[in-house]
Amino acid sequence: MKKLSLIALSFLLTNTLFCQDYQFKSEVATFDSNGFYKIDLKPEIISKLNANFSDIRIKDKAGKEIPYFIEKEPFSVTKRVFKEYQVIEKINWRNGATVLVVENKNKDTINNIQLQIKNFDVRKHLEVAASDDYINWYTIKENYTFYSADGQYTTSEVKSLNFPYTDYQFYRIIIYDWFSMPINVLKVGYYDTFQEQGKFKKLASPNLVRFDSLETKQTYVQVNFKETPYLDQLIFKVDKPEYFNRSAKICLKKKDTKGRIYFETLADITLNSNSDLTSYQYDFPYKEFYIIINNEDNPPLENIQIEAYQLNRYLMAYLEAGNTYQLVFENNKIAGKPNYDINYFKDKIGKDVPILTTGNIKSIPFKTKKEVTTSTIWIWIAISLVALLLGYFSYQMITEMEKT
């Protein structure tokens, strides 16, 4: 038995010597200039990665590893954008005042006007009036005071004029110059704050199997994905009834130590016909799970469909024009994330980074021929020794069998 164990171990060792690392590859699209790029990871690539997305690398045509970091779209982000008004009139009153008139063409409802002003260190008084016909003017707010403008590390600063919400077409800003020369107003506008939703990709539709239980008054929907979804959003679609409000939960099917089936709850959700029927998750990794809907005394929901979406994920890297790059991924030997210097300089990279796509996913062929180096010579010596041991043990076994 000891000899047979040694033989089996020898075969395992020889197989390990040829064990493949990365299983798949995908070519990165070409580009024209050096710089930072975001390589868009499609769901078919992400589904093959491990739970912390660490088993993916960028390689150039020479096989050199390129540093990167992963960037994922947020669910939403608050953005503040400066929108400039056209100054349609700028005059100087005789009593010592600078008057700026701007037009709110779309008559948007606003509660602030921003002035970008060259730095100054004097005190200025201001007031704001408004009109819809450019003839009749109405006071909006008065007794503003600007004490100074000292933009840090810049030659200008944005000052805010806040007032109650209004929707006039014209606004007149009066800056009094009683005790000093005028200040230099570069731009007039306002800050528009809005929520920008993250960008999603739709996943391949899962296979759904449903069962309606009259006993428990519940609907069980089994959801099956072919590959690990790492989904971030589930959208439910229901044909009937017109109005409904059902509590539900996302579950995993489990067995206890005695073999009894139970459902482990991952999330509680509500399906309401007045809502968008959307459930947000985060890198949800389960290929198979259940949606259990509590119907109470209502008829079951009809024709339930589920759409799954994944927030966009990118590899950010510095790439050189003239070189070619590919992604290699899925490697069960890798657990931890790579430690690149670029991780310490994420805030130094601009926001408007070009996006590159990837080509078809291809399997990396199993390679048995390798360049002979000092290390591979020792490997072949080890293989030869294993072969000699196998021959020796085989000879001993045959000899013993002949004796018996």
C-alpha cells in the first residue's frame, strides 16, 4: 500500500508541474496616445473573477504586468455644476454703482446667483432686483456685504448671493462703489446641484422557476444564473394585478444537520405597484437564490419577470500607444489583491479618462512546451527521478508477484 501511495503521489506531482494559471484572456482595444485609460470590464469577465476581484491582470505584448486599480461606478453621486448666465448689460450709474443685468432665459426657479470675482480686499455693498419685462423692477434682496475675495491658490473667488426662490427672466445686480473703485466681476451664474445615477450593464436573463403554495400563501421563485452575477440591482416586472403591495424576501435554500430544508434570509424587500419595483444589492454573488413573496389572502402575482443589472467596473491604468495589451483572468491560485504604487495616487488622475473596450473572451491554451531555463532543468531532473522511482517500484511489484 505504501508503494501504491508513492506512485499516486508521483502522478500528482507531475500533473502539478503543468498546472495552468490564468484560464481566460481578452484583448484590449487599441488607442492613439499615451495616458491613463479605463478598461471597461463586461459582465462576462467579472463573472469569472473571485469574490474580491483580485485574479485579473493587464499584460502587454511582452508579457509584462501593468499596474492598475479597480474603479466601480457609485449608485449615485451628487454633482454641483456652475452654469453661466449671459451678461446682457453692464453700466456704471452716476451715483457710483456698477450694474450687471443677466438673463435667466428658461425662467428656471433659482435661489442663488454666483459671482466669480477677481481677488480684492475692500468692502462692497450689493443688492439684487428682478424683472420679467425689463421695465418694471422688483427688489429681491438688499444689504449684501462682500468684505474681500481671496481665492486660495487662485486669482479669483466665487461669491454667493442667496435669496428666496424666484423665477424671473432678468436679474439686476447692483454693486455700490461709493468709497472705492469697482471690483472686477469675471462671470455671473449659479450652481445647479443634481443627483447623477451610476451606469449599469444588464446581465443575461436568469432562469426562473416558480411555485405557488396555497398552504403557506406564498410564491416561491427560484432564480438561476449561469455564471456568478455580482449584481447590484434587481428589477421586478409583474403583469397583474393592477395594484399590489407584498412583503417579500431574498433567500438562500439551505439544509440543517438533519437534512431538513430551510431558507436563510439575505434581504427583506417590498413589491409595491406604486414603486419602481427595484431592489439594490451590492456585488450579490449567488448564482442560485429564491424570492419568497407573501401573498396573504390575495391571488399570486402573475407573470413575474426579473431583470438584473451590474454597476460598471473599470481597470484604471497608464498605457502606452504602440503597445498592445490584454487582460488575463480567473486564477484560483490568487487570493489577495495586487499591491501597486498607483493605488496611492488615485486622486492625481483626472476625471475625464477615455474608456477602452475589450474583445471576445478566449480560453488560454494548455502549454506543455516551455523555454528551457535553469529552473526548468531542475524540474526535468525531478521528473526523471520520479520516472526512475516509478520504474523501480513497478519492477519490485512484478518481482514479488512472480515469487508468489
